[in-house]
Amino acid sequence: MTMFCPDEERLSAWVDRELPPADDESVSTHLAACEVCRRAVTIAFLVDRESPQSLSEEGQHRLFETVQGALAEPPHCVSDERLAAWLHDGLGPLDRASVTDHLAECDDCRRAAALTRLSNTEPVSALGALQEERALKVVLRSAGRDAFFSFWRVVAASFLVAIAVTYVAVQWSGPPRIPPTTATNPPGDGRSPGAMHYDSGAPTPDLSATIASPNIPVSVKGPELAPGKPEEAPAPARFQAISVFESEGLPSAAPGRLSYSEVLRSKGVASVNVEGRALVVLDNASEARLAYAADAGAYVVEIARGRVFIDTAGADQSWEVRGQDRTVTLRSFRGRAAAEVEAGGLRVRILRGVADVGPRRIDAGRGVDVQPNSSVVEEDQPASCAALAERYGIIRPRTLLVLRAAAGTTSNDGPWRYTSRSRKAEPLKDADALIPECVDPIRWIVIALDEPLKFTSDMVLRAACGGTGAKICLWVGGQGGWHREVARSATGTSPEEWSLRGLRREMVDLVAGEDIRKIMMGVVQERGREHSLEVDTIEIRRVLD
Amino acid sequence: MMVWGLIVWGMVAFAQEPPVPGSAEAEADDAIAEFKKNFYRSGSTEDELVLAVRTLGQTVHPKTQAVLVPLVTEGRGPVSTRIVAALVLANFGKIDGTPEALIKAYQRLCQNSETRMSSRPVRIQIVQSLGELKAESAAGLINSAILDKDPWIARAGAKAAGRLRGMSAIDPLIKRLQYLESQGDKPSDVPDPSKDGRAPSDPGDNIDRHQKSERQVLQAPIHEALHAITRQRQTCAETWAKWWAQNRKDYKVPP
């Protein structure tokens, strides 16, 4: 949009053919040159098309021509190569000025450039949010002049809003714009027979301040029919703070919620528990940061310095590993990997398990190197992988925290939300049937979770307990429950740890994937004698192999 | 003859149209493909096997049923995969043949004396699933489960009978109750049910369990099952037997 662009009211009047002939021609001339306005008007026309009564035959013809023109006009955009070169400062002054001029006018190219930057740099707005907003205004202004809203206009406006919001969400969370890799095998290459070379194309460059891309969250307002009900578009995945359940070795305030801008700096070794689903271990004073990736449920680790280990804790995950403006995406990754930035390149080694990197399946013992010249080499690296696996074996955490709660408290914030009425064991109503094989009464401490926790057989329960009771019943479940009797061996308030494997209901084992909505610890009142139990904090951890 | 068989098979296979994308059959095919990828992947953990079966069970279709049923008796997999296969089949009530397949699986597990004890949780789960399915064709199996020597199988049978609400379960329920009351509070002679299949290193094994007697395990579920079927409340086996003797002729299960 430039200062010469007609405002929305003028565009709206042009849509409705209400401008004087001279003004009409002036706007038409402008529309022929300005893609931003043309698109806004096209959208407005598309909306009008839904209410044919308001359009004459001539109007329909004009609509058809305008839409056809807007949609079928051959692109004058710069090629991907030129855009990449522009981003690299790789163009001559004349060419550069030409591309810059084009970017000033072309939203699509500006979006492409911004997206390319977004893929590995500080976030910038890659969207023409203003444009969509402006088009919406044009539509609404046109509609506002009518005495009554036509139903179809409202429907169309809603449709537009939905398109705009969806478009924003998709563009924000879409995959980084990386040219497809093409496998080449350069002649005279002396690498191992299993090595495969890829030409990754242009690397993702640094953020340049040349492009003014407003980082404006899209706030979508409905038409005047529903004033005062703005709907905030969901924040892009990348800007949602990621939950760190626990960390060790970091001077920062983690655990908590970690934003993308926060750099993890460790003096030595640090481990970060990502949402109880994965581990990131920073080795030898490395620096990195974490974020959600474009794919749902996928993560980004961006390495600023040193080496990082990624451990998926047995689950299938997707990880984007970034460093030195290079990216390696591990898809369907289950296992352990090491990644490090070195001499202008990025090295990723699969230490355990398997991952898909581009079209290739990478097994343990193989590595992917993105060279400074952007070529990608994938080859066997057994010695390197073995050494890294040994190193990770020394520094890795042995357990993964998945839940922490304090008995007798209620938590409505943070990663774990729960309700617990008492930290002291109390009789429960209708509790006789909970443990059918136990004849003695049991007093219970209850922690009800707001969100279910999926059971895995490697879970253990750690609890800091007090009281006189030695026979404890563990009970987990939802509507029905699985239970097990355990012995309390520690004295005082020392923490106890019990495996959750072997919990049963009607003698049938609790198996993986079951939702745990409630955790209870009961103290058995043996032989009619009263026994007490107090619980402070409980943790459920997965014991990693 | 064999050649003709091959030709006919080939023609049948050729004549079969591929499933329409997005159809229930196509979804079932996708679910089975995903299951095979995860279940037969080398190095899969027990939890991953269980989750693969669970995920397959979310797609209710005759094709997925055909994959799940053999898993119930599959001896190679861990017990947990057999349990979860029987568990998810409880949701396959709309698919013809599910109760019959579970009944056959139960019978196969009973016939194998070597694995009879280790397969007990699977058998209990099958009885529970048959109860969930409210399968009338399973009434015979459920009635025999009520009279099983193992009180936990009998308990599952009583609960399933309460769900099924078949008149045929009243007799075995009363008989079992009479037997229980004649035995008193003698502990069950079935091996400690909490120890089978448990890792020896499990700290829970060191506990001196205060195990309920067979009567304590079974009495309440039998009374509940009889109440669920008849809507009557009686205090003991004798009163139940008396009531049933008076009412069994032309008796209809109340709605």
C-alpha cells in the first residue's frame, strides 16, 4: 500500500460505481498497477457476487472481468533465485533496486521473503495482515451503506474473516520456505559408499531490517451486528511459550514457560525437560533456544553455540534442528540425537533410534552434515556416534518428570492443574469397593487432575510421606481405578518411590495409554489399629532406559 | 484343481474394487497399515505394542476386528497386548461376530493348560468385554464363568451377568452364592492373584497381604447381579433360592 492508494471508502464507492467518471477512471488506473488494492477490490467483488440483486448485468460483467484479471494476470514477481540472491546481498545495485521496488508493492514476494527469514531468525511478520484487514473494511463499508445488511453479505463477510484467520494461522505456522533438496553425487567424491550428498539450495539468511513487516496480531472484528466481540486469532505456534517441567544446570528461572526469545545458557551441562515429553541436554556450555515448530506437536531447537542432545523419551516426534542459518528436520524421530554447530555448518548425529531426514531414513550411527556451502552430506559415522552416545550416557537425566502436585492444595495455573482437599489421609465415602481384596479400612489422600495423564509402564510415583502407616495402597484411574498395595519403608518425611507397573483392576493389569484422572494414596488401618499418612509433594516420573 | 482355485481367487481379487478414499473401509485399511508398521517394528517396547493395539481399536470395522481377534490369543506378544485387544473389542458391538470371536478366544485360552494361569487376566478381560457388549450369545460362557473355581473369574462373570440381565444367569448365581455360604470365610485356594506375572524384584511382593476370602470377593457382586436382573433384594442364598423357586415359572425379567 502506498500513499497514492485510494482509501477504503473510495474503493468501496468504486465497487458500487458511485464515483464520478474521472475519479472512477483514476481508481481503475490505480487498480491496474496496484496489486494490494486490486486484491482488496476483488475480494469485495467476490462478496458482492453473493448478493446478485445488488449487481446489474453490467456490474456482473465488470465483476467477471475484474476477478478474471486479478486471478489470471501473469505474475510479474521476481523469481525465487533472485529473491534468494536479494536476501543474500548477492545482486548488483540495479538488480537490487529493482527487486526492492517490487517488494515494496508485491505482498506475495514480501511474504515469501519474510517467511524465508522467519525460518531461522527472529520472528518477523510474514503476512499481509493489513491487506486482509483492509479488504475486510472495504467489504464492511460497502455493506454498511445499505439500510439493512443482506444475509449474504454477512455470510460472506464471516467467510472472509474465516479465510483471513485461517490464512494467517497457516502462514504463520507453515513450514519454512526451503527449496526442495535434490540428491547429487559429485564426481570424484571420496566419501564412504553410503554417503549421499544433497544440494540444499539457498540457506536461510539473517534477518534484515530492510523489509518493514509489521508484526501485527490479526484482530478480527465481526461486522457491526456484533460489536464489542473481537476475536483474537490464535497465537502462532512459534510464539506460544513452551513448558519446561524441570531443568538442571541453568541459571535462568526455568522450569516454567519458556518463550522463544529466551536463550538457554549453561555454564557446564544443563538438561531441560520439555513438556514431560522430551529432553534437551546442553553439553559443555552450549547455548540454544527452544520453540514450537510449524508442525503440530513438533519442536525447534536452535543452537547458537556448542552441542545439544535431543532425547524423545521413546516417543515419535518431529524436531527442527537449527544452527548457523541451517536447518535439519528430523521427522518420525524416536530416539536420541546429537546436534552441534561447527565451522559454519550444522552436524546432526542419530545416536539411537531412527529419523526421517528429507526423503531418507537415517538410522542410529549415521549423521547429516549441512556444510557451509549449503550442501548436505549424509553418511555413516559409527565412531563419532558411539563417542557421542557414550558422552550422552554420562550426562543424561535418568528420569523424566511428567507430573508434580502438592497434596492439600489446588493448582489452577501452570502445567499441572489439580485439586487436593487434604494432605492427611481421611476416610472416603463409598471407598469399600475401591480395593476389593483388602479387608481392612483404608484412609485416603486424593489428588484429582484437571487434565488426564496417559499411563506408561515406566512410571514411578515419588512421594514425601509422613505418618505411622506402613501399608500403603496406590490407586490411579478415572471412573474405575487400578490399585496396588506397597510397603512404606522410609521413616519421617523421606521420599518414597514406587513403580506404577502392576497396578490392577479386578486382577487385570493397567496397560499403557489409559487416562489417569485421579491419584490416591491410602493407608491401611491394619487389624483395627489406627494409622496415619501425610503426603506433601508427589511426583510421577518416567524412568528412562 | 489347484490351478482352477488360483484362477478363481485371482478373478475374485481382480474383481474387488479398491476402497473409496475417505470411506470406512479405507480408514480401516489405513489403520491396519499403521498398526502393522508400529506393532511389527523391531525394537518396539511393550507400551508401544499396547498403544498400537489401542489405536487400531479406535477404528471399528470388520477388517480391524479381523486383525484384533487373533491378538487376544496371540502367545508371542506380552499379556498386556492380549488384555488390550480384548478390552478394545468391547467397542465392536456393531460388528457382527465380535462376541462369538471373544467366546472362541476364551475357550482357546482355557484349553491351554500351560498358559491357563498366565492368561487369567486376559480371560477376565474377555468376560468383562462380553458383559460390556451385552451379548446374549455369551450367556452360556458367562454362566460357566460364574461357577468357575477362580473367584476372580467368577466375579467378572457375575458382573457381566448383571449387565446382560439374562434370566439364565439366575440359577448359577444362586448356586454360587449357596456354595459360598456353605464354605464360610475360608480363604481361596487359588494362588495369590496379585503375584502372577509380576516381576520378582517388585517391592510389592514383599507385602504380607491380607487377602479377602472367596466369599468376600464374590458375595457382593453376586447380590448386585441378582438385583440387576430381578430388581429384587434378598439377604442370603436361602432366601434367593426360595424366591426363585416361587417365581421361576413364567418369570420375565423386569425392564
